Amino acid sequence: MTDLTALETEISQAASSAADEAALEAVRVGALGRNGSITALLKTLGTMTPDERRVQGAAINGLKDRVTAALEARRGALKDAGLDARLATETVDVTLPVREATSEAGRIHPISQVIDELTAIFADMGFAVAEGPDVETDDYNFTKLNFPEGHPAREMHDTFYFAPKKDGERMLLRTHTSPVQIRTMLKQKPPIRVIIPGRTYRSDSDQTHTPMFHQVEGLVIDKGAHLGHLKWILEEFCKAFFEVDRVKMRFRPSYFPFTEPSLEVDIQCKRDKGEVRFGEGEDWMEILGCGMVHPNVLRNCGLDPDEYQGFAWGLGIDRIAMLKYGMPDLRAFFEADVRWLNHYGFRPLDFPTLAGGLSS
């Protein structure tokens, strides 16, 4: 007869030394499985006399119960150890900040934000948005805008030209959004009230200039348009865009080939500790150019200057974005630095409105 005490000791030691549940299951099968050592002892009970069966049966079943209990205890210990190991490797630091929702993770580029702000302001005044191609003809970019032959703006050191076509015509990257004014006047009958935001290109690059930049121009063509209307529009625009109650502006004579008279506009400001504040102070800053549309431009677009007149203005979107939001270097606008965009960008789905605040 097998020594039950020695067998129990052997099985208990094997169970306690099992490193994982798979090893413990192998010990269980070896003891209690179909061909296990304890199962083999139970099979011998049928060959014993009733008195032997009574004694050995109690002993063997007692061994089975103790081994089963030892196996279950070891299984519980292994499960607890496994749980402790998972908890140690899958901890959650509750002191970490809550992650942003996916809809809040991105940022709107300041240029896109400012274009939305401009659109909201001028839409409230009844202006539509007009667009045109970045690649233009010399005729639309210069000739129809009253640029004379030999004008410095036509030179290659200022303008990006493409290789000449077979007929000698040279396409170019538009140097301003004014060609869209020409396209609008050629296809639309007055009255015309449009703004034209878009990319423009000039051969220039430094802290405040880039070869590609953004402009917005406005155009009004009507029978009764005059400088008084222009001054009111620009004043209301500056108050709304810079979100101030009042602005003081001055208009200085200037020269642009496509307007007559031509004016440059300065806005009152205060420079303090590297900041520029509008609507206060005694300093002045040039902000845009404007004027009455030149009669030659009207004629080039098939409009009678004796019947129609209008005015136009233009300003750099990148520059007014820098002024409003305190950005010191224009080049960072185009460097695709996510850190810069996270700092200066705007939350998605926050559309600027005059009622809710443009930049709130």
C-alpha cells in the first residue's frame, strides 16, 4: 500500500512550487486526473474487504480532500499574484490632466481664423466673398489694373513668372488679389459689393515678409459710391475687428495705379512694452491702402466711368493677424510647428460672430 503521508507531502510540495496556473493544473491532473496517483488508490478499494475498505476509504478520501484544498489555495494565491502584477503594470495616474476630446484636439490656424472674422464683419455689411485663381495672366494682374508698361512691379525681381508659352504669353503668380476685382467686374453687373481674401506671391522674404502671403481686398461699384462710404466702412471694420468701441483714423494721399485718388490709412494706437493697442494713445500705424477705382480700370472692364464709380481697399491678412494677436514673426505662420499652433491656434467649432465676439 502506498504511504499516504509521503504521497500527500509530494503532491503538496509540487503544488506549492507551481509557478503558474498551467503548472498547477499539471499537478492536479497527476494527482486527481483519470490516471492520477490518488485516483489509482481509489480504484483499489474494490478489491479490499469491507473492513479494509472502511479504513482505507476514509484515509484515501481524506487525502483527496486535503490535496484538493491545497490545490485550490495555491490557485487562489496564483490569481492574487497575477492580479497584483497586472495592477502594477496597468496603473492609472489619477493626477494626470484629463485628455482633450477628439473634437477639441485640433487647432484652427490664425490665418483661417482671421479670414472667418473678416467674412463675418463684411457679411454683416452686405458683402459677398469672391475668389479667383492663384495663377494669373499679365493682362488681369497688371494691364487691366492700369499698370503701365515698364512699371517696376512687372519686373522679375518682384514677380514670379512662368516660362513663356509658344505665343509669348507669360503666366505669373498673382502679386495681389486685385485680378479678382477685374474678373468680378467683367462677369457681374453693378451694384457690386465683394471682399476677396486669398493667397498672393511676391519675391520678398524677411521677418515681416514672405514669398507667399495673404491679402483681403474689398470692392464696391455703384452709381452713387463715394469716399464717405469708404471711410465709414473702414472705420466700422476696424472697430469690429480690433474689438474696440472707437477708432481714430487718418487718410493720407498716396499713389496706386488702379485708384484715383489713392489713400493710405493710419489708425490710432498705443505702443507699450512691446504691445500695440488700438483705439487709444497718440501713435499712428499704417494699416491699409484704398481709393476710388481708376476710370481706366472701369473702362477696361466695360463699365462707363460717367455712370458708375466705386472704391476699393486692400490689406495684409497676415499683418493684421500679427497686430491683433501679438505674433512677433511672420515666418512662424508657415513653419508648421505644432507647438506654435497649439499656442496661437483657435479651438475648432468656435466660429467668430459679431454677436458672440470674434475671438472669444
